[in-house]
Amino acid sequence: MSFNVVTPQTPLPPSVLHQLALGSPLNEISNYPGGVRHFIFWHGDRNKKTNKLERSMLFFVYQTGRVGPQNGFRLCLIHQGFHIASATKGEGEAEDDLDRLERDIPQGHMEVVVLGEAPVYVSEEDGGHVVFEED
């Protein structure tokens, strides 16, 4: 067994990220154009009226045409409340964060990406729940 206590002085070693990629049950999404956007829109727990995620998502993005995390990946955390307008990008729209997730992934690259606003945690005295600020 190994332990990795994460502090500002002892960050998470890259080998742990590699182990997560090798052994986790997380979804693996190809970075082909539109693939990540499609996955979040259709497979995320999205409120159909607001198009905001009702639960956070955690998944890997791999380079199209390569198999296995040793070839590079992005570990993506998409926070609850993240707004995704549609399953496809309109022609002529400016590049956004989801487009950046789909950029080429260099051989052996390991990256962690977080999209959306982190939740605010309420103390145990107030019920110990998560609060999301409304727009």
C-alpha cells in the first residue's frame, strides 16, 4: 500500500495521476472535434431548462487514435452549475473552454482541467451541505 498526503509542500506525484488513468472506472472521451461537448451535453446530469449541470462530472480525454493513458490524457472535472449551451458548436462561434479540451494531447502528456465554479461548502453547524450561488 502507498499513501500520498497532498499538501502545498507535497503535491500529488504524476505517477498517481497515471495510476488513476490506468485503473479508474471513469469515462474515456476522445478529443475529436465536438466529442467532449457532445459527451457533457448528453451524458451529464443537465437541467433541460437552464442547460446547467446538476452534478459534477469527472472523466478523461484521450488523443484520438491513441490507446491508453501512457499516450497522454486530460483528467477533467466539470463542476455542478457549469453551463453548456448545446451539444454542438455553432459555425463561426469563438473558441471556448470545451474547444480547448479537444486540442491535441502530446504523447505522454498529463493534465488536470477544472471547468466551472467550485462549490462553497457550508459548515457542519449549518447542515454541512454544498451551496451554489445563482447567476
